[in-house]
Amino acid sequence: MYLLLTNSYKEFWLWAVQYPLSEWSNYPGYVALEITRKELFTFLILFSPLVFTAFKFKVFKQNHFFLLSIAFLLSAVITVYPRFSLFHFQPALAFLFITISIIFTYLNKKLRTIYLGYLIIITFLVIYLVPKNISGETRFYSLEEKVVIDKMLAEVKPNETIFLLGLNPSYYVFTNTVPPKLWSDNFGWYLEIPGVQKWVLSGFYNSLPEIIYRRVPSLGRWYDLGSYQPQEILRYMNDHYFLDGYLSDGIERWSKK
């Protein structure tokens, strides 16, 4: 109803249904399901507490919330596609913990003690296997990124139109700025769909960005994250903007000619 009232149902269908099913699998860098032995081992360890349902199989029949939690857990696991990583697995962790807690309530006192001890062991084991995923700075909001945000805030005005090429789109939010509409994130599986770059550039004609911030691409295959560059947008940028300096190491500032 919201999509119909806001006249955005067409865009929702395009980006959430049509493109994923018909276009994204054609992009060479989209699917990346390589999984290391350590990641697979960690994955199996995290799911191993579910085998305790064998001791109390009646939980399937007696607890409708358990079946619901399993349904949400399976759905969250599916969303790990198209690229496996423990970072993308985070939403599934919430439903995994809910499912484990329901199993715990159906165990007798002796099994609860064993189960709790097992959970403590695998918790420390997972922390040992993937310490970087447990500790460290918040992804996309690290100290380095906060420094970049502060520098942007010193250069742009609130609600000013800017364009980010290869940078996290969260910077729009943190700097209270907006991209030109129409807009797409800077991923190749979006921008390499025929016509999408022209579609994005049509927003430039309506609201030309004051500044373009571009992350210097890293070395790699043309479709790799960090090295991908949308050529039509890049040509437009070179025709209408000039390199005006650097915001920080690896981030260029382009101003209108």
C-alpha cells in the first residue's frame, strides 16, 4: 500500500525483483561464494547447537514460535547470497540465538547444564577462530571514516547536492547531503545494466552536483569491488568537472568547470 501511495511500486519491482532475477547473475563479479575451511568450520560450529532438538523433538510440534524462528533463520541464511562472509551472516545470528533459546527451555535440568557448557565452549571457539569479526571498529563508521566525514562537513553545506563515486553512500547521511536524483549505488551489478548509467546521469541534468568525491580505484579486475569504474559517468565527470585536490589520501575532490 505504501509503494502504491508513493508511486514507487515500479521502482521497487525493478530493483528488488526484475534486476536481481534477470540481470545481476550476468555480472562477472556479482556471485562470490568462495568459502574458506575456517569459515565453513565456524559456520558449522554456530549451527551445531541445533542438533540438540534430537533430544526434544516435540519442540517442533508444541512450539509454533520455534517453527517461526526456523523459518526466519533459513530466510536469513539465504540472504548470505551472493557472497559468503560472516559479515553478511550477522542477521542470521539473531534468529539462531532465538532458536537456541527455545531449544534450551525444552531441555531437562541435566541437558540444560550440558547445553549451557557446550554453548560457552563454542562461543570461545568462535572468538578464537574469527577475532576480527568479534572486535574492532564499526564497519563503515571507523575512526578513519569519521575523519573523512569531518573533512566533508567542513567543505559542503547541509542539503547540498554532491556525488560520491566509489565511497560509502552512508556519507550522504553523515554529512546531511543528497545525491542527484535519479541515483544508484556505485556497484557494477547495478551500473552495468544497460541504460542505468544514462538513467543516473539524467539526475545530473536536473541537479548538477557541486562536488564529486571519488575514491582512487585500487588495482584489480575491472569488475572487482574497489576497482570498478562506471565509464559513462566517468566520461561525464571528466567533461564537466576538474580535479580540484584531495580530501584525504586516496579520495579526490572534483569541482564543476
